[in-house]
Amino acid sequence: MDKFETFTGVAAPMPLVNIDTDMIIPKEFLKTIKRTGLGVHAFDEMRYDRQGNEIPDFVLNQPAYRNASVLVAGDNFGCGSSREHAPWALADFGIKVVVSTSFADIFFNNCFKNGMLPIVLPQEQVDILMKDAEKGENARQTVDLEAQTITTSDGEVIPFEVDAFRKHCLLNGLDDIGLTMEKVSSIEAFEKQSAAARPWV
């Protein structure tokens, strides 16, 4: 998993509430176990019509937001069924941060495991970021995980909270496998000790 570094990018406004995982990545795209290739299908039913043509009014189809890396969303983002493909699809599209007043627990946890940062803020601060995002691609927001701040295009700094352990994992690019590999010397020592103590196993 890549390390999460400070970046400045386009923020896309998506004020809809209760965006569920089926809206993020419809069930017909869950056949793969690969984390790549799903970005083109993110928000598929909102992005494309039945003939596969882009719907111009959808925010991520608009020229200003095609390269968005921050998503400023409505309340209860990522609700619905549990599917790790949802953060996979967003990450593959290029989204690094999702801001909302609340997230579904499973989606929230899956974001961290896949290198994305979900940020929970009060409604009034989400409104500030949403309004800033509505300015288009020239209004870029800066996310600094180390300092735990989002800076708007006008220079307004909004602090956010994040669990210390999850922050450590993102900053160092550690998913569950990476965390395990940090303990590889202890694991090897235990295996040698166990083999010596129980050679018949």
C-alpha cells in the first residue's frame, strides 16, 4: 500500500445523502478480486445511461472534476451492503479522501485498509468544503494527514481528528499484511523456538 502523503487536489462536491455501496460500485462488477480496473465503474448507474454514454450532469463526468482526488459527500456515506470493492473503485478512480458528516462503519474501516482517508466533520465544516469544491478545478484543497488539516482554496484551515494507529498505518503505507511483515523477525524466532521445542509437529 502506498504511503499517504500531503497533497493538493481537486475536490468534487457530492451532497447526496445515504450514498450506499451499490451506488458506489453496482453488484455486477463484484466478480473480480483485483483492486484495479474498477474506477471506470465507480458510480456506474449515475455516470452512464443504459447505452453506456456518460451523463453530462453527473459531477465526476464534468471536465472540472474528472481528476478529483477529494470527495465532499453528504451524510451516511458508504452505507448498505458490505463490499470492499467500494473503496477499491474509489481509489482506482483517484479518490484519496472522502469527507462526510458520517460513514457506515464497514466502509469507514475498509477505506483505511485500502489507503484512503475518510474524514468525519461537523455539518458546518462540510458545508464550507462543499461550497469550496463547487468552485471547480481551480479551487484546490490541501490535505495534510500529519498535521490533520484540510485547507480550502481560500486558505481556510479546517482541523480533523483521526485515530492515531490508523494515521500511523496510512502515513507508513501499512495494510494488514504490511503490519504483519513488521513482525517478521519475531514470527521467525517463534517458529524456530516452536520447532525446537516440538520437533514432532
